[in-house]
Amino acid sequence: GYTLGQVVEACTQFQSETVHKDPIHVTAHFLRATNVGPAEVRVSVQKIGKNFTNLSADLAQGGHTRLTSHLIFGDLTPVPDGVPRSLAVPSPYARRLPLLNHPSVAIRDGMRRVWRFRSLLSWSMDQTILARNAMRSQTRADTEIIGGGGAEWGAWCELTRTEDEIKPSSIPFFGDMVLNLPSLLPDSEPASQGASDCWFPTMTMTVEFKARIPSSQDYASRTVGLYSESHFLTDPHGRHNAHAEVWTAPSAIGQGKLEAGWRDKQYCIAVVDQMALTLPMDLNRRQGSGDKEITKL
């Protein structure tokens, strides 16, 4: 996610003097693992239309293409007139914020120790959503399950440094922060065995930007709401999907106050889908130690 964010940032700068300044959609294929160090983003214009500009962008490092992507840019300014084409509150068909608790009452949780960037982030996971993953939950208690399956996850996630801010290039990173399906399964599920010492490399990722990141003081500038659901885990390589939603937040974690209707004021910034693998963490460590001068992301 962080690597794709660098591509989004490069393309956003590339489009900064055009009428199509906003990223609308990104599709990326991750060909090789990246390392901390210099990299080059090569941007090419594929088509410029009335409403959208199509770009292709590759990230190269060490003489190899590490990531290849296609991006669509446009204008996310709401259209004031014309036929409304949006589902929004108070419509019963409009999607609402799926997190249950206000950030002001959220309690910070620890992050995975293998994440070397964890000092730059904090989060509070939604325990009510996590409880739905338990075998005893009502969604799994029925004798006949139609559809269903998989697991959910949700959290408030926050950049800890006051000088940091959420930008469009941050969204792929946040969308990749969700806990993967193998990590959410209970110990009683055989597919969960060893998940705590596994690496979940992303093979493909798509990001659709639904709206601009808010600039109003009614929203937190360094905090987002994250929700994900994942339904499939298959061999070979423990391949699994994840669908994530990135939402605005009314306040920072442990701050603000609970106000009536606060949830209906939040909106989805982007949706992120990915295909990932389940591999032993030792493989990641061995690849990282292959270069003595740089450290694995």
C-alpha cells in the first residue's frame, strides 16, 4: 500500500496543472517486493478525455520494475445542478459508517511487532465487529448458512505525528492496513494455524476514490475509519481477498465528544480491494537480508 501511495503521489503531481487533478481509480499489480531506498516512477499518458485522463505508471528500483499500474484521474467536485446520482443520507439505501463506537471513547490497541512503522501510527479496533468472527456469534450459529462466511474487521486508525496529514496518496496505505483473513480466524479453525508468523504480500490492489479528503474542521485531519471484510481463503499459497472501506472520522482517537447524528455525517473516502498470499515470515526476512545496504519495507 505504501509503495502504491508513492505512485499515486507522483501521478497527482504530474496532473497538478491539469483540469483532472483528482485520482478516481487505481489498479496495480505488484511484480516484485520493494525495499527502502531510491525508486523511480515512470508516468505515461494513455488518453485525455473530457471527463477523465488515463495514465500508466511503473515503479522501478534496482533496475527492475517492481509495480505496474493504471490510473484514472478526473474532477471530484460535486455537481450542483442536474439529476442527483448519489445515494446519501437520509436514503435507506445509502451506506452508513460501519464502525460502532465514536473515536472519543476508543481505546488504543497494539500493532504487530513486525511493523517497523508502528511508532508512526496508532489504532483502536472495533471489538463489536471482531466479536462477529467468533464461532459462537449468531451469524455462524444457524444450522443452515446461506452466503455468509469469512470475517470482518474495523478500527479507527491515526497518524501520530502532528505534522502529518492524510492525502490521496495515503489511501492505498490505509487500505492495506486492515488485518488479513488468516489473522482473523479463531484458533479452532485449521486455516489459522501459524498466521501470527506469516507475511501477506499483496499481488493486486485496486483503489476507487469516492470523494475528496475533507478539509473542514468538522473532521479529523489525521484519523480515518477502516472497515474490511474477506470471504475467501484458498490454496495454493493461502490466496485471499480483502475489501476495505476508508471513512472520515469526526475526531482523533480519545478526543472530541459524542454528538447526535455524528455517524450520518461521515462519508466513505475510498474503497480498496486486494488479492494477497499467505507466506512464512521467514521468506520475507530472507529476501530482506539479501541486500545488506537497505532494509525491507
